[in-house]
Amino acid sequence: MESQAFYLSVDFFIVSVCAPFRGFKRVYGVVFDLWHHSVAFFNGKNYF
């Protein structure tokens, strides 16, 4: 799965973008869920 590294790097990017905000965990949870749902939708696979 060569694309796994890409998804991990995007996850890390989401963390670094959301980290400075208050309510980080809530914001990150929403963005993370949206990202993974769209990945699963477009690839027809489950990356959770």
C-alpha cells in the first residue's frame, strides 16, 4: 500500500493545521472524519 504514507502525511498536516486552535480535539475530529469518509468514498475502500 504505497498510498498509505500519503494518507498519514495528510493526517499529520490536518493535525498541524488544527493544533493552534482552541477546541482542537473537536475541530480535528470533524476534519479527520470528513477526510477519511471522503477517502473511503472516492477509493471504495476503508482507510479507518
